[in-house]
Amino acid sequence: MGRASADTRARRGAARRRPRRAGRSPEEGAGWRDPVAEPGLAPTQILLRGLLDDAGLFPPSPLPPFQAAQRNRSDRIIAHPMHSLRLMCPAGLLPELGRAVGGDGSGPAAGLGGPAGGALPSVLGVGGGEAFAGAVAIGDGGRIPRPRPGPGSPPVEVGVVLGPDGDAARTLAEDAPGLVPTCFEVPARPDEVRRVASLAHSGGLRREPRAVFFAMADSPWRLDAVAALSGARPLGVLVRCHGAPDAPPPRWAELASLIRACVHYDVPFRVASGEHPAVAPEPAADAPIRHGFLNLLLATAVAAAGGRTNEVIGALRTTDGARLAARLSALDTAAALTTRRFLTGIGARSTADPVRETADLGLLGSWAA
């Protein structure tokens, strides 16, 4: 869990933790609403509620923006509780997606760059136009989008995925009717994340910071950056479990260490868009590791209960769906709430398959009716 001793890390994390403020929870900015406000939910339903973000715009078979908008519209009509109803969108596709969502007159007429939010130099609200974490900055004069009233359907929530160059000013300022960003995913180096965290702790960010999840490559300094984010909610970590052309999916020990670090330092994390099965398949020598989203929930619950690294790895490596479902069903309400306090969401390229696979395991309860 990093180079510092366990006692040193604990003291560091305790010093950085701050009490939660009353009112709107940081998790809401990340797309998760506390189910405590909805009595009668079973623990498994708390685990699954709003877990899935729509990542149909991403490879290997991305949907055209118009088709993605149509699917999101259908999902909003069905409103299955597992869906967050948020569309994950590469920054460069925001204008086209905005036209697909609102260009037919069914969405609000206001664009993302409306004047209601005022001009701010970055997603984080850093003064002086200073760009931290590379892709976080959207440039001087970039406007923080705000939903504005209009005739027709409510705005579509989007998670904005920024590229390595961080040039989102143009795309965010262009007309994208009917969209409202609720979180950002950005690539960053550990030293950049530590710098952002330092600003957050010193009050150098905007008063109500946006939910920003930092994607960091594995390095000896990544866990130190996670530690630095302690007490800086809603800033968090993006976990890439699906792999990328230039990076394979994380192995079990690496992923377990990252989950345990997020839990230990009270840092929210979300899982990047990918083809995530419900249950991890048997590993094959000639294929990359595939991590199941139910495995990720169980691994987070095990870590939150104080489980050791080998126990978290055991949860990630479980390939028996019935056994995995039984362990998740055995969690109580407090454990389910704690688990989702850390794991705030998962980007799924299919919005139907995860629901069907979860229902097949008998975990939906009354939602399956």
C-alpha cells in the first residue's frame, strides 16, 4: 500500500479527512444519490441503484451520437433503477451529442456555454487560468455549464471524458443544447493530482468543486496521490479495469491495492467505461483479465470491512456467479451504503446486458418484477 508505513499513512489520512458538510452530498455530484432517502430498499438494491452509466459512445463499437441519444431517451422512459441515466461522452463529441439530444426541439434551448454560470478559468475553478492535472483546464473564459429551463424534456446528464491535451474550452463553449455535465474524467500524473489536492485542502478551488476523477497510470507514486486526495471529496480516482490499447487491464493485486487505498483514505472512485461483465470469467492464458462489476462491488465491500489485500483479491477473482451473489446478498444496509460511498459508478457500453446478467443472479429483488 505504498512506501510509507501503515501508521504513517493512517496519521496522514486522518489529518486530511474533514467532516462532511450538511446539505447536498459530494456523491450527488458524481451521479450517486444516497438511497437512505428511499426507505424500503434492500441492501443489494442500495449496491446496484444508479450504478451504471451509459458508455455507448466509446470503443470498440461506439454508437453514433444520434443513436446514443435515442438509447438514452428510451432508458429514461424505462428508468430502470440500476441506470444512472448519465451519458459518458468524450469532450470532442459534446457538440454533436448536444445536437442529437436537443437539436430536434425536444430538449432545452440553452447551450452548455450559457451565461448563467459566469466565466471560470477551469473545471476546478482555479484562479488565474492556471491548468492543473493537465486535462482539467478548459481555458480562460471557459464557462461552467448550468442547466437552464426550456420547453420539453429535462437536460441529459453527461460525464465529460477529457483527453490528454485537456483542450475542452472549445467543445464546452459550443452549442450543446440539452446537456449538463455532472462529472469529469481526466488523465493526470500523480504529482499533478497531489497539486490539485493541495489546492483543495487550502481552499484554492471553487467553493462547490465539481466531481473530477483522475486516471493515473500505475507507478510507485500513485498510491501517494490517492492519499493526498483524502478529505478532498468530490475529487476522486478513475479506475481503468477494461484496459486500453497502450495499457492492459490491471492485475488483481494492483487493483486490490488501489481499491484498498481509496477505502483507507476515504477517496471516491469510479470505474472507466468498458465492457464489464457481471461476474469475472475464468482467466485465460491468451486473453487479458476481465473484471466483473459485481466483483468490484464485493471487493470494495471487503476492503471497507477491513479486509486484507488477499481477501480483496479473492473477491476480484471469484468466477462462481452464485457464490458471488450470495456474498453480496449477505451484506447489510450499512455495508451496502459504505460500499457505494466509495464506488460511485461504472461506465458500461451496454445498458441492457448488465441488468439482464444481474437479474439472472437473482439480485434485483422487487426490481425484477
